[in-house]
Amino acid sequence: MARIVMKFGGTSVADLDRIKNVARHVKREVDAGHEVAVVVSAMSGKTNELVGWVQGTPKVVGANSPFYDAREYDAVVASGEQVTSGLLAIALHAMDINARSWQGWQIPIRTDNAHGAARILEIDGADIIKRMGEGQVAVIAGFQGLGPDNRIATLGRGGSDTSAVAIAAAVKADRCDIYTDVDGVYTTDPRIVPQARRLKKIAFEEMLEMASLGAKVLQVRSVELAMVHKVRTFVRSSFEDPDAPGMGDLLNPPGTLICDEDEIVEQEVVTGIAYAKDEAQISLRRLADRPGVSAAIFGPLAESHINVDMIVQNISEDGSKTDMTFTVPSGDVEKAIKVLGENKEKIGYDVVQNESGLVKVSVIGIGMRSHAGVAATAFKALAEKGINIKAITTSEIKISILIDGPYAELAVRTLHSCYGLDKN
Ligand code: ASP
Ligand code: MG
């Protein structure tokens, strides 16, 4: 017998038929004798609709104000998960399964006070553990918890992944299964590279890079939590027949296992290729080369909530002037240029240049820690295709390359095949 947390995303609970299908997945695990907690998202599209109402889209008569109380935003947007948790419990009852719904405040899942983007601080798992032990399935509304002000708090978009992993850690589950509309994590985006392969396993660190680079399978925060608490997390499809052979396999269910790197015996050098679109590059020319310059640039940008990504500073030729290049999301360029302009005196640069519509492609793999020449392979392959590299940054397990937008797909395909990731 095992203790399993099963999380179902918005497309998996999009309507009553799909909720019934989810109930069959749950029944399979219950029938196998496992203790089960289920975490649900809202029906797909529901949270967008709720957010739209709060933001006063034309659907709300007369209102078009961005000003609203974040606590009331949470009261509204958390309701989508309340609905699906109740509906799933009812669907389980119809199959003669003992189940009850739980809202975040009932457990409680305690969060901090950052309404709309709250972080989970603590989960009291005692009640659900006791009920699971008595054979009751806990159907938990994802995405929500209880703030220190005693009000509902939501965890940021995509947050029910994080709810699931946090609950799995709190109840010491053997496994956390994230059911979604894809059947696992792929070596790259299969829409761009049809030869992309589904990974059997991926290390937490690698998944963190893949997730933050736009492989939108999981909320980044959930992967961080899984890594810290070593929660073995499966990404798998809810659209497969719940009773197909192998679906109930305890150790090797179909899907991708996100796990500790020690569990991955045959580690490839490169695990996957990720990309992030709509990047922009900003360069400050002829900066004074003295202490405090970087702080003078990136401090005000951070205060303006501009998310800076790649940062490249040149070594100055004679110790007096240098250049600094960094990337921001294209949508933030104007704001960034304005902030830099306001701080021109303090920073002390000559000109600022920028270019939008760029793409960052990244090669990810824990194996590159211990292998030489991984970067050189990428550069050579891109050169052969005539793709110009604008900036490069690296970490122990990642090489990121900034290129012109129109080359994105070619670059992803080229890198995918040059590391032998194409399935044969
Ligand atoms: N329903 C929420 C959202 O759409 C949370 C989630 O689905 O993970 O962001
Ligand atoms: Mg999601």
C-alpha cells in the first residue's frame, strides 16, 4: 500500500464528463488499496474568466479600473477550485467511493500575506492523514490557502501544481502524480521538433531549468518545492484510459518521473532544449568601470519589477570603460529604457541600445558538469546553419544562447539533433 497525491489540471476537469474520467483514475488507485489525496484546478478557462471579472473587463458594467483589493481578488478567483473539488467528490460518491472536499482554509494550508501570489508556509496534514487512513479520499481545492489575516489567499497562476507538491510533502506521500493534457516531459517542444522524445526521468534541477525556460508543464515553484522536499513527481496524462494496462503501476507508471539525480542511472550529457520567446536585449555602452556600476543599473530595474535575465559584462580594455548587455522580456523594454534614462547620471553610461524580438534557446543537462565540449558542439552546429549568436551565458548545467527571433525553430531543431536527442 502506498500514499499517493494525484493532481488534475484545468483541462482534465474541464467538464462533467472529464471529471467522471478523473474519478475513474482515482478509483483505480483506491481499488489498489492506496491512500489517496486529490488536488484539483479550476475548469480550464474558469480562472481567466474570474480574473477578467475582477479586472473589470467590459463584462462588468461600467467598471474598468485596475484598482481592486487583492484580498477580494483572491476571494473571487479561488472559487473555481471550490467548484471542481465539490464536483469531483460527488462523482466519487457516485462510484461508491468515500470522499470529501477540502478548501485550503479547512485543512488549513497556511500561506504568507502576499495575496494573489502567496507562498505556502505550513500545512497541517494531521486531519487528512487520519481520514485517508480511514479510507476516505481527500479532494483538495488547489491554488488556495489561508493567509495570516485569516482570509483566502491564492498562490499565483498555475499554483495548484504547487498545492499538490506541498501536500505530498506534508503527508509524506510516496508519489505526487501531476495529471495533465500531455503525457510527460519532452526533450523539447514536440510542436517544433516532431522527433522530440518523452523523457522517462528528469532531475529536479533540470526540470527547474526547463520549467523556468518556458516548458510550461509545471509551475516553477512546484518544482522548487519538489526538489527541496525530494517529492518524487510524475507528469502523466489524464486522457489515457484510466484502466489501460500499466496505468496503476506503482513504480513505473507511464509518464515522466521528476526525481533526484541519483535515481537517474544512465544520465545523458544533454537532457533537453528549451526556449523562451520575446526576449529583448539592452546594451549600455561605455560605462565607467568602477565599483557600484552594476548596482546602479540593476537596483532601480529591480525596484521597478523588471525581470532581468542574461547579464553579460565585458572586461574593459584599459580599466576605464566597459559595456554591459542584459535581457528583459520584450514587454518591459520601454519601461527599462525609461528607468535607465532617469538614472543616467548615477550610472554614467554613454548610450543605450536595444533590440526586441529575440529568442533565448537553452541546452540543459546535469551531465555537462562532467563533460567538456558541450558548448562548442552547440556553437559549431549553429554556425553551420548560419545562425548568429548575440549573447551567451552558462551555468553548471545550462548553456543559454540569444539569437534573432526568426531563427528560433531552426536553432531548437539543430540543437536537438546535434546532441542526439532525436528519436530514431
Ligand atoms: N486555476 C489556477 C490557474 O488557472 C491554478 C491552476 O490551474 O494551477 O492559474
Ligand atoms: Mg497548470
